[in-house]
Amino acid sequence: MVTQAQKHFVNIEEMSEHQVRNLMDRALARKDFDVVEALEEELERRGVILEGGGGSQGFF
């Protein structure tokens, strides 16, 4: 099954956690919440625990 992050970023599987978090920061700055949500899902899929309880609202 293709994740939302894979739809946005073809090479997401090759990215490190740090690279994914950097993309998330840039998406937050642009207020591109669909991308933020997709990247959060990707990090959760990898087993990364997001601070702030998860969800894009946790970053504000």
C-alpha cells in the first residue's frame, strides 16, 4: 500500500528520519498541513514517537 508521504515524495523510503523532520518543518512553515500530516504518518510508520502527542496540532 502506498502511503500519503510516498505520494508526495517518491524517494521517502531513502530519506533519514532527520530529512523527514526537516521536510516537516518546511511544510509547517508553509502551512501545508496535508504534507505535514503525511510526513507524521511516515514517521509513525517507522516507529518514531512524535513529541506533543502527535498530530499537526502538537506543533503549535
